[in-house]
Amino acid sequence: MRLVRESDSILSDWRDRALRFEGEIGKVVLGQARVIRLLTIATFARGHVLLEGDVGVGKTTLLRALARAIGGSFERIEGTIDLMPADLIYHAHLGEDGKPRIDPGPLLKQGEDLSVFFFNEINRARPQVHSLLLRLMAERSVSAFNREYHFPHVQVFADRNRVEREETFELPAAARDRFLMEVQVGTPADDAARRSLVFDPRFHNVDVLLRDVEAGVLEPEALETVARIIQIGIHASPTLEAYVLALWDAVRAPQEHGIAVDGVDMGRFIQGGASPRGLSYLVRAARVRAWLEGRDMIVPEDVRAVFPEVMAHRIFVDPVYELRRERLVGELIAGVFARVPAP
């Protein structure tokens, strides 16, 4: 009983800290409350995130603010057509004395203190680079110089340019499945936020702006422990478990559940549904969402709130529908919610 009370106290204290964390990011990233909440969920679920959005909507500012508020070290790399796996690990150059030097690359520079690693325009990088990133995401380690380097606190964020298609490489299914979420970052809809971003000089210098974010609101070393306590302390009823499994069945076989999407042959639409790992990620994210809402039990709203971001990129469609994927999968998920009764 004492252990339960201590766990409840930890969850309560950290919930207050998580809400303060959201508030700090919200000081400098306007009109993105839902995106900030999703990134908070991913942080406490200890999952990696792929961001999508147009150029200039503030993805990098968002991640820099998040990294500052989390604490620990932040590194980034730009995806380019000529980037090779070794470029993430070391930097070879000539020193001032004319002799060759090898310095740590962005992955090794901060060592075990690395907290947030941002891969900008990941789809411009070659598949070999994706393979290295996949290992980092799956195992939080890389091999270099005949030894293993471990990054116990690292969380990977990447963004994908969805406008330009030249000199890009589509992420393989295995790499996409390692991301807990794919999150869309759009232009703020709120008029006041849009006006401030355009006309307020405070938002024109990101380096100065980020000083307004309190550093180290969270402790990277403690996040793994807190994440485990959340998963143990937030419960799912048998009814909720049945609901999640019913959603899974409907996604995998929508035609059998009477789900239709306009202009789509439902018999060939779905080539593969979510994996068990995807469903476990869904439940993990739903538990964190319930905790942030002040509950110790998952309700259907928690599942539905994170379902598109956790599940959409795990639904594989027939290639003929791939170019319309975002809209069609969104309509499929809406149909699943409409057809599967919530408890």
C-alpha cells in the first residue's frame, strides 16, 4: 500500500511538471497546442516522432524549445543526397597544422548526455543512413571505432519534406514503424497567433526567443523511470481492451466491418494493417494521455485522441492509392471510429 501511495505521489508531481513543460514550449510556439500535447505524450511514452509540415511552420523552433525544456543535450543533422552513415559518427578534416583530424560527429559529440537528436529532411538521406538511424532508434546504440556507444536517454525526432520529390528516398516500412508517431505541423489557425508570428519582432530571432523557455524542466535521466511508472499505474479495463482490439480488426479488414471510402476498392485498399507493436504503442500513448488528463484509467477518448498519429503510418495501402494516402487513410480512420461502438 505504501508503494502504491509513493507511485501515486510521483505521478502527481510529474504531471504538474509535464504541464509546466507544455506551458514553457507554448510560450514560444504559438497556435500548436495539439502538436505540443502529442510531443509531450511521445516524450513520456519514450517514443520517437516523425514531423511533417511545410517549410517555415516552426518545426525546428518547436524541437529546439522541446530540447531546452527537457534538458540534456540537443544535436541535429541535415539530410542531404550525399550524406553517409559515417557523417553521423565522425567528422574528418585537416587541422590548422595541416594534419588530418577526426572529431566526433553529431551522434558522438554529446555522448550519453544526448537527449534530443533531430534529423532534418530525413527523406533526403540515403537508405544506408536510414539503417543506422533505425538501429539508434531501436537499440539506442551505434557501433564505431570497434566499440559500442550507448545513448540511454535519446529521443529521435525527424521531419520529412512532403513538397519536393526530387533527390528524396522514401522511408522503408521498418523505419517508419519505429516512430511512435507521425505528427502533422501546420500553420496556426488562430488569427492572434498568426498575427504575432508575422508582426511581433520577438518571434523573428529564434536564438533570443528560446531564452524565454525554462531550461531543464524535465530530467532526461528520470524520464525512463517515470515512463515505466505511468505504464504500470494507468490501467485499462477489459471493456477498453476489447474496444482497442475491435479497432485493430476494423483497420485490418475494413470491408468486413462495412467501412467504405469514396472512390476506393475496399477489397484491395489495405495491403497490411498495424502490427502488434503498433497496437502496444497505441496503448502506451493512450496511458500517457490519460495520465496528463488526471485519470488513472484509459477511456475511449484517450485512444481516439492519439489513434491517427500512432496508427496512420502503420496502415499500408495499395500503391495505386499511395499519392492520396493522407486523405484516404484519414477517411478510413473516421469510418472505423463510426462503425466500432465505443464502450
